[in-house]
Amino acid sequence: MELRDYVRILHKNWVLIVASMLLGIGAAAVYSLAVTPKYEAATELYVSVRSGDTAVTGDLVQGTNFARQAVTSYVDVVDSAIVLDRVIAELALDTSSVALAGQIDASSPLNTVLIEISVTDSDPELAAEIANATGRNFADVVVNDLEKPDGDGASLVKIETIQPATVPAAPSSPNVGLNLVLGALIGLALGIGIAALRTVLDTRIHSLHDIAQVTDKPLLGGIALDPDAKRRPLIVHADPRNPRAESFRSLRTNLQFVNIEGGPRSFVVTSAGPGEGKSTTTANLAISLAETGAKVALVDGDLRMPKLADYLGVEGGVGLTDVLIGRAQLVDVLQRWGRGQLYVLPAGRIPPNPSELLGSAAMARLLETLTNQFDYVLIDAPPLLLVTDAAVVSKLAGGAIIVAASGSTKKQELAGAVRALDAIGSRLLGIVVTMLPTKGPDSYGYGTYTYGMTHDVTGEFDVEAQAGGRP
């Protein structure tokens, strides 16, 4: 993925990431409040070798080297049972040497003769007492037991406390500040990980960028999501100043430059699956084309679930099916819609063999007639992955336009639809993305403003007055 892909993931999932980070901070705060505070007290011992009054420099050097070597072994003696049993007896502790050893940590800085003994306990005063008692008993064990020569001679090893343990004023753990920072970092990492995983596992199309990952065909336009689309599907007619209506006009402009080599301007509008907005897209695109003064024929080629007649408010009992089987003439069923040059050919009655009718010679002759008489011919066809109707009729038209719904259509479904057209040699003109969000990284639109109109577009299209007209 490119850098912009990662930025898009962060932008799209920022709420999840922030919530995860806050959850991590909250968990760290709860842990810090729930855990028992621990206090740490430390004492420091100095190990040396006794020397006589007549000791020379060489003897002192040898004694120091011996002490440095011995300190390494002495560190392991600090938390041994021989030392801790004495500490337990001295302080009357209710514990064992093994358990007490878990509270004690002994170390020696490199190349020194110092031993640091630190004790951790929930009681600050007891921590200091254990540390000092451990230092005293350790020194006694080493000097008088382990390093004492045979006979009555004095031990050559000398251990002195140079820094006794004091009662700590603040707990060493939990470190609330550090815990909160770690909780925030862990929550942030977890949130980013979940966001990235969601993006990888989500195969749906969300933006124009996702379309480009599936096909190199041109992106003809994007239509923003309208919650009231079912109530007012013809947004170009119902609310001409709406930004969504303007997006259909942008689609119209792009479509006018698609077939520039002079081929037939007949387009099949289809989709990979149902419910992706192909019928509303086809109807609004036809109205937008008619706004320019072009003569447009809108054909409902969905002979299984026709919708255009209901959207446009025209009589749909007789239409394309009747023309194809010779029961009616084209001029008798083609209905003018609005005051412009938009003519609608409904689907008519649902036949038992839609694919055969749409791929018949009669359909080819019908499209040739419409193409000769109209500037644009738009055919609303069924989804490509469900039936073969759209693929069949696309062979007879100038090309196909695939409608994909943001957040609904899967990438593999769109890829399958593109392959279905390529397999039969149909020409895919481009992709239209519908139901795009108006906010966020996948948003598409023109902002909150609307375009002013120099004339009353609403008045140009009177459905009820012109629905029953003929050419």
C-alpha cells in the first residue's frame, strides 16, 4: 500500500483508534488504582581486604583486585538461605527464605567493590528494616563464616555499610504516569492494528480509489448517498439545485466525451448485483441529457424487475416486450416525458424468456432504429452476475456502463462483472460509483453549497402533464 492508503485508513478509522487509545488509558488507570503500592528501600555496602601497617602498593592492588573478584560471588550470597534465615529470625517475619528472596535484589556495578541491596515491600518501614537487616547479616556471614581463616586469626575481608536504607516516601510501583503512557501506546497500536485488519478484510468498494484497484476503465462519476432516494429517486427533477443532482450532470458531461470516435451513442447501464442504484442512475442521467436539448430514448431493458415506469410515472403495461414480439409498434408505446426531448420505452409485460428477447434480431433492429432517431439511447438492464440479459444486450449497444454501490458492492463482484463483459467482447465504457458517503475519506460531492440556476428547471419537467404524451 502507498502512503495515502495508510493515511486513508487512519482518517477513516480515527474514531476507533481514539476509542482504543482511551480504552488503553482507562485500563492502565484501573490497574494502577487496583494494584497494591510497592515501596523500595536500598542499602549500599563496601567490600575491602584488610592490609597490615607495612603493606606496600602491590599488596593494596592485589587486595583490591581480590575484592572485585569476590564481589561477584558475594552478590549471590545476599539472598541465600544462610543470610535470610537470620533476617527472618531478627525481625520475626512470618515468611520463608524463598519468599523473602523474591523481594530482594542484589547487584554490583561493573569493576567496583560495591554491593547494592534493594528490598521491595508493601510496607515502606518494613522494606527499610529488611534492607538494613539483610546488609548486616550478609556482612556477618561473609566476614565471620565464609571468609574467616582457620584458628583465631581475623578475617581479611571487611564489609561496611556506606549508605543505610531509609524509609521511602513514595511508592516505586505502580508508576501511574508510565502506566498511562504505556496504556495509551498499547491502545493506539491495537486500534491501528484493528483498523488495518478491517481494511484488509473488507472487500467492499468504498471509494473511487477502490474502483481503480479493480479495473483500469475510466471512472465516469460518483453519486453521493441520499437517504431519501427511495422517496424521490428523480433528484435531478425533484431538486435540481441539490449537489447530488449536480453529480448526475457531471456524469452527463463525462459521458458526452466517452464515445468520441463516432460510434452509436447507445449505452447499457447495469451493475454487478441488485440494489446498487442502476435504475435511478439511468433515469437521472437521461433527464440530465435531456436538459441539454438532446433527444434521449430511455429504455427499460430489465424485463425481470422493471422499475423505470414507476419512477417516471408512466404507463408500463405495454412496452419493449410488445414491440419485440410484434404485438405493438414502437411509435405507439414510446412515451414522451417532460417538456424536453426525453422519451421512455417501458418494459411492458414480463416475458418467460427475457434473455432470448433481448438478444434477438428484433432487439438489434429496435436499437438501430432508436440510435438513428435519438442522440442518446440509455438501456436499464438487469445485474450482470445474476442473469445474462445485460451482457447479451450490451453486444448490440455502443457500450456498457457498470454501476457499483459504495459500501455494498464487493471488489470481486465488480471484477466478475467486468470479466463477464470482456468474455463476450462487449465494450465497457466506464464505472459509476453510487451511494458514496458525504463525509469522511471516501466522501464525494460539492460541499454544502448549491448551484444557482438561470431558469426554472423544475418547471421544465412536469411528470403528470406530459407522462402520457407521444412523439
